[in-house]
Amino acid sequence: MAMKKRISLELRNRSPAEVVELVVDNSRSADGEVEGLTDDFTGLEFLSMVNVGLSSLAKLPPLPKLRKLELSDNNLSGSLETLSEKCPNLTYLNLSGNKIKELSNVEALQNLKSLQSLDLFNCEITSLEDYRESVFELLPQVTYLDGFDQEYNEAPDSEADDEDEDGEDGAGPTGDYDEEDEEEEDDEGSEGGEVGPGFQVSRGEQEDDEDEDDYAEEEEEEEAAGIQGQKRKRDVDDEGEEDDDEEDD
């Protein structure tokens, strides 16, 4: 998808001035230039243009509030002086995976006075001797290079910190609370508390089965009694006939 079209979709019926974060990763730039961005994006603080085929930043509009800029996996080798002109308040810049080969390429970032974190991972410049020391010396305002400071202390993960804060502020009751509730519900059920509809239905079906069994037993007993009564009657009749025969004799 073309970058210009992607940006129009990302607006989602908002005006450009209302947009604070904009991600157009993996879209296609025309002729390696930024397109679709205008100076109307006055409130933009985070912009991500990863793998969009950029080879120049010459058409980047003024973005006075921009703090974080993701430009990894493009074809940039120069024109970085545009950043200090158009985005003077940048604090984080990711240029990893670009065609930056010499220290002179990043020298233009000296005017980004607020820049704290710079990423040049997978750029040819990282193969230079004393690469880290040279970049820190050239850009003294930078605290973290490729995710580490000069003493190789890792940069804090701001996104993870935000998630932790959200968890503390918006978290519900702990797991222990849920377990106690479940135990209480189990105890109530086992001690003869209110039973659910499923149990009541099963109990009713059981009672119906018992009634049917009792009725069947009664029928069997009555049938047996009737057979016995008929047999006794036949026996009595037979005895009476025998007595009559003897009297005739």
C-alpha cells in the first residue's frame, strides 16, 4: 500500500492535528521520499516509518512536537541534517538497518540537542574501529547508543515501565482473593447450602425413578397374589370334587 493512502487510512476520520502517534510501517514511499505527511501534523509525538524504502528525508514536514522517530530498515545514507531542522525536539532516533557508513553521516545529528537515544544497529558504521567511543564523542548529548550507555548499562524499557504502572493502577483483586472465594463456594455447597438447578433436576429425576420402581414392584406383587389366589381356588375346587366322588362311592 502506498504511504500516502496508508496515512489517510490511519487518520480514521481525525484531523492531522489530532494525531499523536502514526505508524506506516511496510508501506511504499514514492521515489524514496516521504509522502502524505504535511505540516498539519502539529501534534505528532511518535512516528514510525519502518521498511518503507526511504532514501531521503528532504520532504519530511516540520514536526515540532515529535519525540520518537523510527526509521529502521530503509535506504538512508545522508540528508540527516533535515532532522534537526524539522524535528528539533527528538529524544529517540532509530536508524538501524540503513546505509550509514561514516561518522560524517551522523555528524549532522549534533544539532539535535535533546537526542538521548540513537540506534545504528546493522549499519556499516558499526564495523568502524572505536565506533562507540567515536559516536559518543561526536554526539555528547546521546546517553544510549544501540540500547546501551558508555558503561554498557542497558537503556530502560519505557514501554515495560508503562505496562507495570498500568498493572498497578488498574489491576483488580489478586489471585488469592479468587481462590478464597472458590473455597468458600465449595464449602457452602458441601455443607448443605443452596443447590443449583442442575442438582434439583437430578434429584427430581431420581425421585421419579424411585416412584416408578415402587409402582412396578406393587404390580408384580399384585400379579403374584392373583396367581396364588387362583391356584388356591383351583386346589379347593379339586378337593371338593374328590369328596363328592367318595360320597358317591
